[in-house]
Amino acid sequence: MEDIRIERLCAIALGKIFGYEPLYITGLIGKLGSAAAVFDLSTEEIDELLGPGSKYRGMVVSSVLRDAEDELDMLEKRGYGYIASTEAAFPQALKECQDCPAGLYYRGSSPPESIFSDGPAIAVVGTRDVSPYGREWTRKIVDACSQAPVKPAIISGLAFGVDINAHLTALDRGLRTIAVLPCGIDEIYPAAHRKIAERISSTEGCAVVSDYPPGTSPVAFTFLRRNRIIAGLAQSTVLIESKAKGGGLITCRLAEGYGRQVFALPGRVDDLRSAGCNALIREGVAEAITGLSGLGEQLGLGRYMLRKKTDLISRLNTCYAARLDTADLNQICKIADLIRSERGIDLEELCVRSGLPYNEVARSATMLESDAFICIDLMGRCTINERK
């Protein structure tokens, strides 16, 4: 146990020194066999390895180890963990990347062997400004993964939009999920998702992770380093929606550089939120997702048939037959069917399409939302709740 602690201390120290240029870390560990071996060398030997003129000359010193020990003590007191890249339980997919970090900080109720198992992992990423179409397909894709013979972990970045929908659907469907932070493990970003992060970290086999030292705040450039961890952890990356420039697009290009599979959900040519997806497909970087049938096999999860959901109208009848008279039941079924056929329709348009007055449409929509048949966003746009 003492040897593992020393290795972790040395890995933390290397991360503090070379964190933004991890090729130095993989180079040193690859040559010497462990993080601890780096600190067994003399200053002269280390400087010789780094080469003449290196900006890191003289920085691999024992004082960094003392700082690392203080940090590890703090992590243990707060119930956080750290795993070095040289440990057997470290995720193999990330270890294969040329810019693998020295280690990962994590929050989780399970041991690292359970969190970072060798089973498949699928990254599901995309824009924060997700459309009803993107939100629906995020849930459909993760749900399809949950039905596969081989259950994958779902990797994402805890952000608004696609990320948080991927994490929540994974939790609801009993899949492991790992949220990668753009900040230190002692913070949660965005703060609005703190409770969801707590739910993730308290669920068996799930975790919140980061390769940033505690105390690191999220700023623009920290997201790029976060995105490489997402891409590195996953065998396949799925892009749901992305503008012509965006973090999800960067993650996919990183995944391509690692030799991993990339998939993208195609969208309308005039939809800015699909510009990035359409570009990746056009360039041959990503394979287009054209349906759920066969997707699990493409993702390496085995061949299987998707379960058929009970028809929406049948579910509405089961829920409301005893509560509503025939006229009201027909009305609520009509509203739900319109929402299903026109994803993102608002209440005003529902009035036009149904020929019903606003107060009746609003009453039916409110009932459907309260019983989780539909979701209504801040703009009043309605979509069928795929998790129902």
C-alpha cells in the first residue's frame, strides 16, 4: 500500500509540473517505468532527460512532492480519490493515448476498479443550446445503449444541453456514467448541476473526474484539456448537435486523432446547431447516425433487437381513462399526438393546429407535463418525454 501511495504522490507531482504538456509525462514514465522512478533520479539526470534548454529544468524537485503529499491528505479527508496512470485500474483506453495525464482525480462511492472497468465507454457530447430534436435523440441513443448485451459507460462533460441529458438518461437506464470536469475535483461546474454531480458520484460504478489539481477554476482554456479526457476515455464518440465551432466538435476531432470511432447525428442544412455534425459527416470524420437499428452493433455493444415501447395513445388511455370523460380524453390525446408529430411546437401553434382555445390547450399541456408525458421548455416549446 505504501508503494501505491508513493506512486500516486509522484504522479500528482508530475501533473503539477507537466499537466499542460502531458507528452513529457508519458515520455518520462514510458522511459523509466513509473512516476516514482522519475524522482529517484538526480537533478542532473532529470535535466539530461529533459534536454538542453527545457523550460522544466530544475523543476522536478522534492518540494513538489511535499505539496503533492499535502494535496493527497486533503483528498483523502474530503473523500475524494486519485489514481495514477501506472496503476492497473487506470482506464486502459486513456492510457493508450499519447497525451495521457499522470493520473485522474475522482469523486465516487465505488473503487476505481469498478469505475474504470475495461468495458466499453461511449462519449455523448454536443452543444449546450440543444434543440428538442437533439434532446430527444440524446435520450434515444443512450436508451438504445442501455438495451445492448454489453452495457457501456456513458462519458460526458456535465454541461448544460446534450451532456446533462446524456448523464441523466444513463442514470435512469442503469448505465454507468462518468462526468469529466473542466476544473479541480473540489469544484463542480456548472454549479447548477451540483445535485446531479452528487447523484452521479453516489451511484455505484459512476464518478465525477478531472485531471486538474484541486483549486483549478474553469476558464476558457481548461475546457480543451477536459475534452481530451472525454475523447480518451471512450472507444466511440457520438456528437448530437454542434455549431460550426464548439467543444463537442473539438472532442470528436481529438477522438479521431486517437483512432477512435466517431458518429454524428445529421441535421437540417440550415440549422446552425447541426453545422458541426454535418461537416464531420461530409469530411468523412464521422459516420452518420441514420437510425437506432444496428447502432449498438456499430458501437461494439453486440447485436440485439430494441424493445418496442407501448404506443403513446395506449399509455395515455391507461393513465387517464379513469380520470377524464371521453371528450377530455380525446382532447388530451389530440394534443399529445400533435406534439409527437411536431417536435418543439409551442402552445400558440397548438391552438392553431388543434382549433382549441388557449385555456384548454394550456390545461391539457399542463396535465401532460405533470404526468411526465411531455416536456415544456422556458420558451414554451413542447416535446414528448422519451424517458416516460
